[in-house]
Amino acid sequence: MARFLTPSLKLISVFYCFILSSTNSFGQDTKVIEKAYPDGKPSLIVFYNPGGEKIKEISYFSNGQIDYEGVFKNGLEHGKWTYYYEDGQKKFEENYKNGKEEGKQYEWEPDGQLTKIEVYKEGKLLKTIPGKSGGNDE
């Protein structure tokens, strides 16, 4: 198949293969802009490990502030996921274990007041604790 490529296409192919192999040959993660706004700013950046598995995701508002960020393990949400208001104030903080909510989940109002804390075990809500600004005890 390579004999049908022009010399310039061969050079591009070799260069492209070199870039791909050098990106992951030393065990480094790969950062990919999955989505972008019309002005070119990233909307969604995904990180992949050398094996091609998604390990982290960061979403951005159009103003450049982070919308949310979180990590994956075996393709599932795992660990801390944090969501923000457009001004950068923290909105939610969630914890996952193998794709299910686990432990304390926090919710804040735009002014920074804690609204509630929810406690999960293996994806099941155990209790809701009202925050300083009120909240519902579900």
C-alpha cells in the first residue's frame, strides 16, 4: 500500500506515526480537545492513558471558566467530580466509586452558602443533611 503514496504523503504518514508513537511511548497521558466553541476555546477536554482509556474530563463554559471536572476508572466515574457556576464558584462536589455515588455529595448556592450534603453508599441515597441556607431533608 505504501508504494501508492506520493513522497509527500509518505513523509506526512511517517511524521503522523511518529507523533502518535511519541505521545504515548513514555507512558504519558494524551490530552484531546473533544469539543470547542466557535472562537476556538475548548468546551471539552478529555485525557486518555497510553492504553486509550478515558481517565479525566474537563468541561468549560464559553467564558473559559471550568464547568465541571472529574476522573474515570475503567470507563466509569470514579473519585471526586466538581461542578462550578459560570463565575467559578463551586456548585456541586460529588464522589464516585465504580460509577456510583459514594460518600458525601455537597451542593452550594451561587453565593457560596452550603445548601445540603447528601450521603450515598453504592449509589443509594442514605440521608440528606440541610446546609446553612436551609435545604430539604429527604
